[in-house]
Amino acid sequence: MTDLRVGLVGYGVAGAFFHAPLISATPGLRLSAVVTGDPGRAAEVSEKYGARTTGDAAELWDSVDLVVVASPNRTHVPLAEAALRAGLPVVVDKPLAATAAQARGLAELAGDLGLMLTVFQNRRWDGDFRTVERLVAEGALGEVRRFESRFERWRPVPKGGWRETGGTEEVAGLLYDLGSHLVDQALRLLGPAVEVYAESDVRRRGVNSDDDTFIAVSHASGARSHLWVSAVAPRLGPRFRVLGSRAGYLKYGLDVQEEQLRAGLTPASPGFGEEPSERWGTLGAHGGDVGEDSPDARAVPTEPGAYAGFYRNVVACLTGGAPPPVAPEEVVEALTVLEAARRSAAERRVVTLETPGS
């Protein structure tokens, strides 16, 4: 089989540390061209991947088989639409769009044209989230009643850039950035949302978009999700605390794949995605004193992280008719929750969503 030629639009953090190395490590894909206007980044692309570079995304349409959009958030919709209208399947980094209506329009366009549209929700392939999914499937937790999930950091001094200085027109801020992952995971684990409540703040001087946000989601199943995204947390909470009718799972620390990719490792590197035992989470049923783990808690080996699975699934979709790794309809559902969270925070009220099936 001839490798599919991939055109990557954008070579910032997402393009350089996630998409480019994952594409290059996937059998059946070849990183053919990268859109960047930065001479230093262009030189890196040429040296590391042997791919050509261009400053104009439109120059890709006639020379690639797949387009990956990893450019600033405000450009996702127009670039994805242009690629689809050029007859090309598209991967878009999260968030797909600023609104559920925009995402739904892209999904309908892709469907009308018979083209794949999928979104890089790579955190579905985090080792710790895969572990939570396994524990739920095995019944180790019993009925899940509360899902607590955090992406917290301590960055009191802003780094700058559009993600912090941009406003709603840039689709900036943590709600749509890391919040896209947390909401996607919550819906995947516990099903549709019926109510959303959120608190969202801008805590740091010089920042124009949310950097400290909390989201509470009530699911149709009766379970609840509490989700935190923050850049101003001097003491980090657990990555996951999942409480069920039989036991709870407690996990600290982030999935190892991002730090490994930033360090230059690839999915082909020995030990990629494997978490050391000292970072494993614990499973237990009753607690001891404050600050202590459950007396009967046992360490649970973290499932290997599997970001490479996303692009393997892309190949299977394009060459074998498999479903896309992330369905656009699921992304529309998550964006509906994110929009409701933004509205809830602005209006200081609970937002009720349509009951599934109504």
C-alpha cells in the first residue's frame, strides 16, 4: 500500500510535539508537507522529517491525501471547510470549533461529500483514562456516581501568546483548551449531559481569557462529573478521583506521553507510554485519616498510553472503511456542554440541556 501523504497545517506546540511525530510513526502515513511561516520551524521540519514547507495552506490541496489542522483555534473551521471542499479528509486538533452549530455544519459537509472528518481528542488514549475505562468495564468500581477530573498547573506568570491574551474571537482560554478533553472524557465515560454549571475566572494580570475554571455536569445516568482546569493552582489536586458504589480510584500526575514526546521520544521508543509503578493510582473502598490513602487500597497498574492508536485508526478509516477514531457527532455533543458552561459562568446559573432522545 502506498503511504497516504499528509499535509500538516501549523507547527506550533500541537504540530511539533504531537501531530508530526505521531504521523511519522504511523505505518501507512507519510508527513509530506507542513504549513509554517517561521524559518526556524521550517528548517526543523526539513531536517527531522524531510517534508517540504509552505506558508499557504491552499498550496496543500493538490498534493496531499489527508489534511491535519493544528493551527490557532480561530482558523480551524475555515481551514477544515476549505480542505473538505477540496475533496480531502481532515483531522482537526481540538477544539473543532467555537460552537456546536459550527461543528455540526462541518460534520454535515463532510457527510455530504463522503469524506472523513475527525478530531484529535488524544486524551482518550491517555494511560490513566484508559485505566479508568478498564476499571469501569470490569465492575471494579461498581456504579460510578462521581467523576472528578483535573488539569491543573501552577503558572502564576503568563507565558503570553494568543491562548492567554486572546478572547472569545480566538477561541482562547482553558475552558475550550484543556476543558475540551475533560468534557470529552466525562461524556465518554458517563454518557450524555442534562445539566451544566460552571465558574470561570481570569486570575492573572495581562490575561484576557479564562485561566481558572470549574465545570459541574449532571449526566442522564444520574452520575455527576466535577471538572477543573486551572493555571493558578499552587497545590495540585488528583488527576482523577472516581467514586463508585463499590470502590474509588485515586490517581495523581499526568499521563506520561506528552512529556515523552516533548523530550523527543516517539511511539517507537522503548517504554513509550509506560508509567512507572510509583505513579500508579490506587483502588480502595474506605478511607483512613485525612491525607492518608485507604487502608485496603491497592496499586493499580496504569494502562499503557496509546496516542499512536489515533492515527492508526485514521489509516483504518481511510483505507479499510473503519469508523473515524473520534466521531464528529461526539464532538458536537461536547461543544454543546462547553457552550453551556460558558453561558452558565456568565449568567451564574445552571443550564439545562435537552434530554437525550427528546
